[in-house]
Amino acid sequence: MKQFNIALLHYTCPPVVGGVEEIIRQHASLFNRYNHHVKIFAGDGGLFADKFDIEINPLLSSRNPKILQIHKNLVERSRELESCVEEIFNYLVRALEHFDVLIAHNALTMPYNLPLTFVLHKLANKGNVKVVSWNHDSPYFYTSLPVDLRGERWDILKKYNPNIYYITISEERRGQFQNLYGPKKGIEVIPDGIDPTAFFNLDPNTINMIREKHLLEADLLMVQPCRLHPRKNIELSIRVIKALQDKGLHARLLLTGAYDPHEKDTTEYHHKLRKLSEQLHVERDILIVAEYFSEGGKDLSGETILMRDFYLIADLLFLPSLQEGFGIPLLEAGVFKLPIVCSDIPPFREVGKENVQYFSLEDSPAQIADKILTFITKLNSHRMFQHIVRNYMWDNIYHKMLLPFLERVI
């Protein structure tokens, strides 16, 4: 995969707080994660990260006194506008010499630095770097348009430039910008997204496992926190995974426990589980966390296992135990509001009451799979989570939309 040199531009960047500033940070982190060279150019903000370059130049700011004075006296001081345009243009030509693409967020649509808007059109027309206008908003969408934006100089904010590539964040916004630019103007939709691993503040080891094993791509991720012991009935979990897959669901199982290699019984049980997984052709979807080694060779075991992380990313807790003294995982999952499906045994009944989905140990794997499917289809939160992961997780947006767009443009 080719790596690109990507420049991101906005009036401000973190630690300045704002919605677009957060998108800038997320875009930079995303491009960096896929080994692109990325640099942020902003007028205000700080060096908030060390994984990618950040350059602050007050000429790009929306609060620069020089820029504000130009806005105030556009008619009388056109020379100052032209001089400032030339200064910013010369700066960006030098700064962007080795970049493939410049992605400007809102700077072509919002009235916060008019010289910069003119410069971006000039850069696009010059053709040394591809210019992308990432359109979040426009003052012309609202009835309370400031009087000073009705002057001829501000019409540049409504101008469509065929040398610029346009992206906006929703179908609603696309319609609004097409009304502004013209109905046949090309504008692509790439939505804002979310990185669940960052939002949950997951442990780096967990993040590695999620990405290397593609855990969030499962239709149903079940977690079973237990040691590998026959009374935990893990073979039933494996058969239920198979039954769910037979019903068309990409189901996977996270087993967070380990086995003691010094105990003959548990060692034999471990081999039995492995053999069963292979016989049912689900071995890639039965993940024993304590045996996981990252692609870099790092062992995710012992105290590095953060059960909290797995409760956060899983779709449900699955406990098919034959017998238990209590049922602590029910308490843990309940605190995280994680749906629970478990065997109908007295300790689980005592803890879970009517708040969980039970199944009989006499039920077949197919019957249990049906109960799980019926249970989760009633959970709007599960459907919403899957919808977000498929359509709004940054990694998926990158592969489905962002990377193809960059390859086409560059």
C-alpha cells in the first residue's frame, strides 16, 4: 500500500476545544496509524502530539489582528488583502512542497480568514498540490446571515472550483452545498467517525489485539471470563458459536482464562477444546486471550489482561457453566450494562434475577443460538453499536471511503 504525504489545515487545532479540532486530531491519528506522513497546519493551538508534525502559523488563524482588520475594511483596504494573500500563498507553497494533498477543513466555506480562502483557490489553480475542501458548515445555510457577508468579496465562500475536491459530512450537508454551488457540482460524503478504542481508553495491548484479530468486525462478540476447566462448559460455547455461524452470523468467542500446564486434567481439557474448534472449523473465532501473542511477539497474559476492556468491546457475556458457587462475572458485566446470556443454574438465578437471558443446559446449541438471536434483536443498543462499528468507526471509514478517495485524487 502506498503511503501519502498528507497536510491537514484548519484555523485551530487541539488543545483548542471544538468539533472540527477534534476531527483534525482524529484524522491525523488515523493517517498516522496507516503509515502516511501527516502534518497539521493551524493558526492557533499547540504541539499536542508527538506521532505527527504540527506547525502553528498565526497567518492561518481566525483571530489574527491583521486578518480581523482586513475583514473590517475590505473595500478601503484591498491592497492589504492582496498583500496578505500573497504572504500566505508564498508560505504555503514552501511549506507544502513535498505534500501530495492538502485537506482544508472549513477554510473554504467559513468567513474566519478571507485571505486564506483566496489562497486555497490560488493553490488549487496552481496545481502543485491537490486541494481538498472538507466542508463541515457554511454561514449561508442560516437565515441570520451577518450583514458584512453580503459584500462581493465574500462570494468566494459560495464559489465552486473545479480544481478543488469537495467532501462533506452528511447527505443533508451535500444537498445544502449543492444548493449553494449548483445542483450538478460534485461533492462526496465521508461522515465523521469515532475510534472506540480511544473513546474507551483501552489498554494498548488490548488495542493491538482488537486490530490484529479484527474483533470489532464480528457480528456478535461473546466474552466468557473463566479458567479452562470442564465445569465451565466451554465446549458448549464453541458449539453455540458454530450454531450462530450456521445461522449466518459472524460470531466469535473471547475466552479470558488460562489453563495450568502442570495439571493433567486442564491440559487435556485444553487440547479437547482445540480439537473441537478445529473439527467445527471455528478455530479462528475461538480466541483464548491468555495465549495471544501480538504480531510483534508481545504476550498478552497475566496482569496485562484487562477484563474491563473486554466487557467494553463485547456484545454480550456468555456463561454456560455446569455449576458455580456464585457468579462474579454477572456483577462485572452488569456494572458495564453488558447483556448477559447464561445457563439456568441456581447461583446465576440468585444474582441475575429476571435481568438476564437464561437457557437450559438441556437445550441444544441451535436452540441456545436461537435464544441469543431473539434476545439481541430486542436490544436497540446492540443494533446501534453494530451500526456504528460498520459505518462510523474510523478504521472502516478509512478502508471504505478515505483511502479510495485519496488514491483517486492523488
